[in-house]
Amino acid sequence: MVRDLLGVTNVPNAPTGNPSSLLVADFEGSMTDIAWNSYLVAAESIAAEVMAGANKSKFIACDPAAAGCLESTIRDFGRKAFRRPVTDEEVQRYMRFNALEPKGTPAEVAEAILFAMLASPSFITVPELTDDTENGAIKLSSHEVATRLAFLLWGSIPDDALNTAADAGQLTTREQILAQAERMVQDRTKTAPIVALFHRAYADIRQGSHWGTVEHDTTKFPDYSPDIVAPMLAEIDAFFEEVAFEGGSFKDIFLSNVAYVNKDTAPIYGLNAADYGADLTRVELDPNERPGFLTRVGFLSSYSSFGATSPILRGAFVANRLLGLTLKPTPGADQTPRPPGPFSTEREAIEALTSPAGCVDCHSKLVNPPGFVLERFDSVGKVQTKDPLGGDINATDDVYFSDTNTKTITTPLEMMTELGAGAIAKRHYAEQWVSWARRRVPNTNDACTVNELSDKLSSDGYTIINLLTDLTQADSFRLRTVLGD
């Protein structure tokens, strides 16, 4: 929002240079004294930076000493910052800075106004104050719908076209809302970061997760170095963006053969490092060997251990993150020592480890099988036919996809095809989109929207971008309810 409003991407005294670094990390919930102070410090720094720099005209385009300049600035900038017209009462409230004693210079007054606007609840929160009703629910105003559209699709403020539609009251019907949504998603530069943010949540790519945190034994895996971590994570963002914006559907998440490699990751994909530089380059891999994001280095390397693969981690990811089964490990299970060998494959070791009663039912049916299919890739994500322990890779198992669909799978391609076509995986994906877009946990009130989107995912030609715009068509997007006591 600060970037799009004021052109500010860094603040001189911020811990890491950007405005958000002044705020409490991942701040959500009720305001605290510490969080509020962080907002004030950020607002003060940004206001000073804008008034002293090249972006001043984005806030004030006239001489602050000229008659009417401050009032017009409050109205014009406030309209964008607050995502609605500023009231006369608000204008007078901000104009009081011009009457304070000791009196500041016109530039100082303008800076104080900008600081106050950036610290206003109308800027840093999303008030929805309309009380018009429709069928017992509160119907959002066109300005409030415009804000929801901009935050959902761009993570930022409405643009001029959206503001014009809101001012004209032209965001009251599903058709009007959909027309704006379909226009907005055409701006890939603004929508792509939102697509990336969702898929990071969907794949659990976050600080503290497995992604990018696992080191590997370079004596066993000489193609690995810490230098692959940044490009392999960047590749995942680029992969999901490619699928979404090149007309991809849900199944393409699991079947696309597009990859993004550089000199560090290319050898793991069996490519010549000398053909690539430090930047990511788009390539197309063997679609039979490398379908979908689960066969990319980022996932395979992250869901492994230091010196071996981890069928349990990989399989649990499929069960939990992709099928939504929410399996919970037995307390202390990760401390269970491996049974004595000898074993000729990692699969044999894991089968022995998970064979005791209390483990075997869940592991043998839900967790281990998809992990065993992915044993065709070693600890860092390179194709393997021989296990480092010496035995031949056995990647065949009966993989659970739903209560009525357990299939014998022999290759990653077969498993990805089933995941991409599976009803449970589709519904979970739709549910995660609705939950992420509404900023609330899955619940029965959203179930109808989830079911409708899940059904659409099965339609030929229904893309991820179609799903994103269809999120705006639910009643809950333009209406809100307040639960009784």
C-alpha cells in the first residue's frame, strides 16, 4: 500500500530498509502498545522520507502555502489512502494542524498531515461501517467492495478505475464485481505476488517449516551446496506463477513440466551447469519424469534428511497438505531409533521403523506409500534408480487418494495424475483458497462456496485465475453478518 500510494520502498532508519520492517513481525490481532508505537514510528519515517524526496508530489502536488492546497491534498490523498471519500469533518480535523501553536511551516504542516493519515485507523485497518441490509445481512458499500477486491487480488489499494466504479456505486452486483475482478487479474505484476503468497500457504512454505532448512551430506550428494536454497525456493514461486498465468488448471500444479533453474540447481535436474548463470532460466523437463511441484528440487530437498531421503516427511506432506487429512504424529515418534539393519534401501528401514502396532495402520495406508513413490528421487532431489544403501529402488505401493480410491502406483507421474484429478485434493485446494481469502479457518458457513469451487475445478478449461476471480462471487464477499449474543 505504501509503495502504490507514495512510491516508498525503503525508509532510511528502518531495520532492513523497507517500511514493514518497522512493524512488529507478522502482527495480527488486538492492537498493543508496542505494535501501535511501531505503526507511529513507521508513519513518521515514511512521512519524512516522502516530504524530503522525489515522491513528494505523490502526496502533495501544490505549494502547501497556497490557499486551498492543504484541503485539496487531504481530500485527494485521503480518498486513495482511506479507500473512500473523506468527510468534511475529517478534513477539518486534519486542517487543525495548520492552526497549532507554535505554528509550523507549511511544509511541516503537510508532513504532519501525512503522518496522521498514515497512522489513522482508516488507513491501517479495514473498517466496514455500512448498515444497509439485504436478506438479513449487511450489504457492503461499493467503496467497501472495492477495498475487498483490491486487497484480495492485489494486496494493495484500489486503482483509479476501481475508485471510479466505487464512486459511481457500480460495485453492487455480482456481475459488476466480476467484471472488475477479471480486469484486475490481467495485471500480472500486481496479482502474481498474491498467487505466490497463497501457494506458499498451501504448500506450507514459511519460516519454521521444512522448506529450505535441511542441509545435506555433500560427501554423499556432491551436487548439493547451500547455494541451491535461494534459487530452489524462488523456483517454486515462479512455478506456481507460470501455472496460474499461463492458463493452468489445478491438475497442472501436479503435471506441469516447467522448471526454473540456474547454475547451482541445474546439475540436480541432470542439466549442464555451464549452460546457466546465476539467474533462473525457464526450462521444460521430461514430463514423465518430473511432473508437478512435488518433483522439484525445492520440495524434494526440503522434505528429506541430512544423509537420506525421508519417505515419512514426503508422504505426510501429501496426506496433510494436499489431501487435508490432518494426521498428527505420535508424541516422541521422531525420537524412535531406527531398528537394526542391515537394510538395502531406505524403504526397508522405514517399513521396519513403522511396523509396530500403533504406527503401522496409519503409516502403511496413508503416510508411507506416497513417500515410497517419491523414492525415485534422492535426498537432494536427483533421480535415482539405486538406493545409497545399495538396493534397487522400489517405488510401487498402494496410495490412498480417498476412501473410495486407493490405487497401485508405480511412478510419480501416476501419482501426480491421480492427485490432479482427485476430488479430495481439489476440495482441499478450494477450501484453502476460501480460507486464505476470507482470513478465517475453514468452517461450515463457507462450505457451499468451497463445494461450488471444487466442482468447477473439475471442469475442462477452468483455470486457477478463474477460481481467483470466482472467489468474489460468493455472497460472503459482498455481504457480512454479525452473530448474535
